[in-house]
Amino acid sequence: DTVTVDSTINVLENAYTIATVGDFSTVPSGITTVIVKDKDRGGVFNRITSTTANGGTIFSGTGYSWERQYSGAVNVKWFGAKNDGVFDCTTAFQASVDLGRTVYIPSGNYVVSATINLTTTANHGQLIYGDGPDAANPGGTSVNKTIIIPTNAVSICFKIDGTSFANYIQYAGFENLTVDMI
């Protein structure tokens, strides 16, 4: 028997599971693989030697860390972003971008209250993409589209700047999303 964690991961029903990423500290010491059932932040995680947690692909446990098993894009929801048009997703967006991997932003409305910076060599060639732009409904909300809504405090939503390391960032790109500068 299997349980579907998301549309691509099926695992044995008797595997060790926890409800949320906040439950890693409750995992017994002999367990090396855990399934987190949370629909937005869940997945399969392996125990690793303690390292710095990033809130999306690596989480702290008791005396060790848990590393998400994945390939492909990093999902901003893994870092705690909510697509409800209310929750401030700035920290989740910045943490996902900081990994330097392709970033996926599922459909929905995401609020950010500060500029998201792409400022390191890790951002070379980085792609940030969503489920579609909102060309048919500018200034509004839409179903099955990715819309980023900066607050009034934000004058630049995404900043690509390699000057801090006397270099530049090449080939960073954005696809299938709308930035709605209200």
C-alpha cells in the first residue's frame, strides 16, 4: 500500500510520518527517513549531520538535521509562503531565491513587503517561474495564475545586482508570473 505525499511521490504506508515540519523534534533517534504530510511544506526528508537550517529544504531536529529529498525546482511554499494575498511571503521568497536553484511559485496571490534580492553568484542562470501571468485581469486577482503583490513600501520587487562581488549576474529570468505594483 502507498500514500501519495504530492502528485509525484508515493511511499510505503508504514513509513514514519509527522504532520508538519514543526514536528521534527519529536522523531525518535533511530529513524532516518520521515514523511511530512503537510500539503504545502510536506515531502520526504532524510536525517543528516547537523547543518544550518533554511526553513524549506533543511530543518533542525534534535542533534541532527532533516534534508528534503527532491529534484527540480524549489517551491516557495516549502519555505512557508502562502498564496492567500494576505500573508507576508518576503522571508519565504528570499530564502528560496538564496539557494540559487530554479524557484517555482504556484498559482495564487503572494504579498511581499520588501525587495527580493538576487545578489550572489548562486543567482547566475536562476529562473523564477509561476503558473501563468495575469494579462487578462491587470490590477486584480485571478484563479490559476501567479501574482506577486508588493506592499506600498516596495518600489522594486526583484533586484538583480552583482556589484557586491565586483561581477554581474547572467541569465537570471522570470516566467509566467505577474508582479502587481499596486
